Amino acid sequence: MSARPFPGRRSVLRGSLAASAALALPTSLGAAPAFARSGRPSAGWGVQAGDVSAHSGLVWVRSDRPARMIVETSATESFRNPRRWRGPLLGSGTDFTGTTRLSGLPAGEQIHYRVLLADPDDPRRTGEPVTGTFRTASDRRRDGVRFTWSGDQAGQGWGINPDIGGYRIYDAMGRLDPDFFLCSGDTIYADGPIPSTQALPDGSLYRNVTTEEKAKVAETLAEFRGAFRYNLLDDNLRRFNARVPSIIQWDDHEVRNNWYPGEVITDSAYTVKDADVLAVRARRAFSEYFPISTLKPGDREGRVHRVLRQGPLLDVFVLDMRTYRNANSADDQTTDPQGILGREQLEWLKRELARSRAVWKVIAADMPIGLVVPDATEGKAHFEAIAQGDPGAPLGRELQIAELLRFVKHRRITGTVWLTADVHHTSAQHYQPSRAAFTDFEPFWEFVSGPLNAGAFPASALDGTFGPERVFVKAPTASNVSPAEGYQFFGEVDIDGDSGEMTVRLREQDGTVLFTKVLQPGRVGQ
């Protein structure tokens, strides 16, 4: 972590906050924690905040029974003279989850909050309060910004393993005291059952916490909800959620591997063969289990793509490279108006980038640009991401990216940086026109980090269309290496308030720094 101090706003809450967040691990998906007052609503799944800006934020909770959500906020842990927010009624229609929007908050301040769950028939009967905290984005440049990012959680059957400390990567991220965590997708693996044990190469066993819903691929709404609940069984994640707000995006595994709209599923593990039916159910559960400002449960008009403004230094552009894409294919067509973003989202991104006055514009992509990600469909050589391995002029989905990169260059949009996960290793790619087949763009960086807790895989091949050079990579040589064997990664971005420099660090799950790159502000390309 940077040695630069962050006085006041950077004070890390210890003690009581950590204790309140470290809830007893529920013994089953519906169990109430041991401290719950008898017969009163309980919040055994912890709290989380999301999409926090300078003056607003969302707070999430799940109850074990019908309840009224009440949020109190304060400038101090003592909750003297708290401000009270009346939230929604929590019921079975949203799997007893709910989100309350807090507005009119002071910029650049630590906000302490506690969630009370009240009996709908007797508001005086409340469960044990659950506390959390977050920092609002600062409107003072000098405060700087720090955040972490990663993705890919509970994949390939590697789930919560108490023998290795569960999802301990969250404790390493928490020690950096980030302003927020950017989750780059694959928040769950709805298509990946979690067995009680899996064999490791040395003959030992990887032991998972298991649940009924994770015994098969998710097809019903209840099974998708259970997949999202599964991760909240981990006390490291609940503790982190109570301290660090998140910006969440999704990718494929929230539905199933490599899905696209209109797909007909041939996998025998599925009785539901229409990927669009699964996507509707997954999207509903996703909206119930994360606080996302543009997406509400049951709202089909909502969207995942959005821009989160984090003060004068940073805007985060969250992309959805799943919902609007065309079918996975050989991806070698010479015209492709739909691409991976869809025309409407691409035009939205161009408008928002042009409007942004932030020093840095982080493009949070759920898939990489120049890394080849195959999709073996019915024995055909199809591709899942943007690149298809042809190093020549842009084809297929590359055409849309070329249009965007050309726009950034000719509109002289400064400070664009791409962050992603997806490929289950960590790397840094520099894209340079002098090495590329397509040259009408300015140089830029793309950083990859993940998984959080999933199988690790060898480094992906590069496609030369946009001239990538892999400056750093750490990846195993074998496929599907378990979290017990390492290769779990996250990234850190630290923007200095004085110089405006952005320092990107790629880190291992214990926080060890593997690679560092310092980028200069105010440049169209670098």
C-alpha cells in the first residue's frame, strides 16, 4: 500500500465494527444467528453498501422472516443523534432482501450505519442491530482515491473451505482500507455445483461448505437465490461487506458458462434449455442480492451498465458485456453492429466518456480485449470474448472496440484505463498502435486480476489486432488449480490527490505485490 497518509477520512474502523460484522456462520441457509432475540427478525447474512457516491449510497440486508428495514446513520460509532431512514418491507417476494437508498450525505466522510429489522406487526420488536460503515466519495481532489478489484468466486467446484480460512482474500483487501471494491463479474457460479470434497493433486481433499441449492446447476429462482446466499456464509466476505462498499457487475456465470441471449442449451445437466429463461431468473436474484443503483428486483427496465462518479479524480464506467451481445461464433464477420455491447450501450459509453471531467476514467469490463477466450460450442471453434486470434484488421466484435478506441482518440478523452477479471490469472497488457493491425487509437493499458476463489488457469493467448504486449503475467501452467494451491489475485488502484498519478498494483491473495505500474494524469494515451 502507498505510504502516503490519508488523515481523518482514511481512519480504519476496528474493534466494535469488526466484531459486529463477524457474524456466526449460519448452520443452514435459513438459520438465524445465535445472538438473535427470540421471535424477532435476524440479519444473519450481514450488511453491505453499494454504488456509493459523494452524497448517496445504498444499504442492503437480508432478514430471516418478514420485517421492516430501518437504517440509522451517524458520523460516529456511538450513533448519537442518528438520522433514521425507513426502508422497505422485506418479504418472500424478494427472498427477504431489501435495499435502502441514503441521500443527502456529506461528501468525503465516514458514514456509520446500523440496520434494524422490525416486526411488521409490532415495530417495537426489533432484532439485534447490524452495523457497517462506508466513506462517501470526496469532492476534494487532495483526498485521493483507493480501490481494489477482482472477480470469479466459488468457481469450478472450489467453494468455502474452512481448512484454508475460507475467502481470506477479502481480509487482505480490507487491510488496504479501500474506498470501494469493484467486482468484475462472476460473482457466483450458478452452473457450478459445490461438492463436499474435491481431490487435490497431492492426494489430499479440498473440503467445501455445502448447501442444498449448490448441489446442482441453478435453474429455478430458488436455486439462483441459494447460489447468491452461498457466498454470504463466509465470514471474511461478510466482515468485508460491512467495511467496504462495492460496485458490482456481472458476466456469464451468474447464469451459466458462456451464455448469450437466444442460446439453446444442449448441456444434459439442464432441464431448462432456454438461456433467456435462466437469465431472467438469474437477473432477478442478482438484483435482490446486491445494492445496484440502476437495477431493482423485478424491474426489467433496469440495467447493469452505469457510471459511478467518485469525485474529481475518478469516474468508473461499468459495462455489461453479456446482456446485449450477439451469439458466440467464429467472430470473423466484416460487419457487426451489435457486437459485445449492443449499439445502445456503446453510444451511451461514448457519450458518458465525452461528458466526464474526471482525471481518470476507469472502464470496468467484464471481459478482456486482446486475450483470446474460446467457447467450444458443439465442436466448433467459437469465441466468447472480443478477440478471435486473427491478428489482422478488426473482425466481429473487435469492430465495436475499434470504433470506441477511435472515438477516444479523436475526442481526445484523457485518462482511460481498462480493468477486468474473467480469465483466472493476473496480467498487465499495454496496447500500442505501432504493434497493431488497427492503428487509429492511442496507447492504453488493460489490467487483469482474479480469481477471488476459483480454479486458476494458464495465461490466455494474445490477439495482435490492437497491438497488445503482455508486460506482466502470473498464471499456473496447469488448468483448474485450486485456491488451496494459490494463484488467487486482486488488483489495487491508488490515485494520489496531489500529483494525480494512478498507481496500479497486482497482488496475490495475501496482499503481496507482484507488479506495479504508475500512470500519469492528463494524457489521451500512454
